[in-house]
Amino acid sequence: MATTGVGFRWLDILEKEFDKACLELDTSLTELETEEPEVVFGARQKIATLSSCFAQLTHKALTIFQNSAKIEV
């Protein structure tokens, strides 16, 4: 059970770090928006794509951790 617990904890920490980084990046882009609106728009689209990929990866990892927990029990 310890291995599964570490997996869930790792996933939680990783999600929090990702969210914090996205928020900081969005804040930085807001400062540039008046100077380069097209560049900021493109960057925000790329952030949305990265976020979507991260969400899918996180969901798959969570499923694997849950299956591992069931097997360990």
C-alpha cells in the first residue's frame, strides 16, 4: 500500500505545481498583452493544449494508481 500512497501523493503534488506554473505564466502573459496581443493569444492556446494533455496524462496515471491499489489489497 505504501507504493500506491506515494503515487497518489506524487500526483497531487505534481498537479499543484502545474497549476501554480500555469497561473504564473498567465499572469506574465497578461503583462505583455497590450504590447503583443497576437503572441499572447497564441501562447494562451498553447497553454490550453498543454493543460489538456496534462489532464489526460494525470487521469491515466490516477487510473493506474487506483488499479494498483486494488491489486495490492
